[in-house]
Amino acid sequence: MVINRHSRKNMKSIARKRNNNKLIEQNFSSSIESLPNELLTDIVARVASFSFKNFINVKLSCKVLNEISNERYIYQKATLVDFPIEPLWQKEKEEKINKVTSFLELCRECGNTEALYRKGVMDFFKNNRPDFAVELLKQAAKGGHIGALYVIGIIGVFLGGEFKRKGVMLIGNMKETKTLRKVTRECRKSLEEILKNIWVKNPLVLGERPTRCTIQHQPRARKNGWPLDSDDEQIDFHCHACSCDVEISYIVSVLPRY
């Protein structure tokens, strides 16, 4: 086969580009290797905390970063925003299911608070395993996950007895001030979002609504009468039981009805 001058020129151009790319990659790897592992770990962890896709790109960029990406600290900080609460597994390939499952398990093992929180909620409301659920949520709360603390209080109310008393106190304390009530609202929305996307099967939460405060106080409007919206950020309550009852009302409203 005769190769004309134009073809030879293109082949030389392609070869030069490949050599340049290889040289750039070698220089990049050399520069990366000169940085301390602690700094690289922190950089990759920051990337993983913002975007799982970018984390994978970093992981595949070079051998050094690929090795760094296996550090437990990175999985502890990895974001789960790109992962749905309850994927439609029947539409996914088995290989992908196994990869996602392994990743989430690794995140939990490494102390990822969001992974622990999600699994805790699932274990109580779907899998009816309160002991496992509370243990996971305690780990998440210890790591600073406020939503996990909120769910522990909600679970306590559903469990009843001494657990209910502690749950009422916990939720009540989380709503002592306007600032705290805003945080509590975000915790509530997070839990509601999960409950809307899973199959809630725990008969304990599908039964009757937990007993409310027997005194039946009415909330007092802090400003200019009763607020127009359904939120309680501007409202004071007479007791923790009444305050907690509002939260239970919200949660019960998103549970399935049979």
C-alpha cells in the first residue's frame, strides 16, 4: 500500500500529539508525587465531598491519585447527592447494583455520616430493625449529622415508653429557639424526602399516631397572630410534647395509608 505525503504528515502529527500527551502525563504524575500524601488526601476528599463524578475522574487521572482515593477519610467525606434514596434496581444491571452497594457499604464502614443516616432511616421505617437503625443513627449523630439526631427523637416517640419520653425531650430541645426550629425543619424535610421514596413497612409507624400531650395546649403565636403558612418557626409551644406532636403530624402525613 502506497502512503502519500499527506497521510504521512497526518501520521507524524498524531505521533507527536501522543508523545506530547505522554510527556504531559509523566510531568503531571511527577508533580503530584512531589506533594505530601496528607495534602493529596485532603484535596481528593474535598473533591469527593462535592461531586462523585469528579471524584471518579480524579481517581482515574493517574496512579498516585488512584491509590490516594482508597483512603478511608475520603470515603468518609464522599457526597451521596448523586445516589438516589431508593434506586429502581430492576432497571439497573447487576454489575452496577453491586458497585453501588459496595460503595455505600464502604462509605458506612468509613464513617460517612450521610450513608449511616440513610441506612438508619431505612432500617427502621422499611426493614423494621430498630436496634440496628438507632445504632447507625447514633454513629451519624456522633459525627455531626443533625438529621440523625432528629430521627432518633422521632423513632423514640414511635417506640413508646421511656424511649418516647426521651424522644419528646430531644425534639422539644431541638425547637427551643427560632434558629433551632429552622434547622429542625431541614431535618424534617430530609426525613420526609426519604420516606416518600421508600416502601415504609414497619407496622409500628403505620398504626395509630403516637399519643399526644394530654393537656392539649394550643401553640402561641410569637408575632402578629398565627402565621399564614403551615410552618411553626414563629410559634412558641407550651411544652415539649406539643412541640414534638407537630413534628409527628408532619411525618405521619407522608406515610402510606392502608
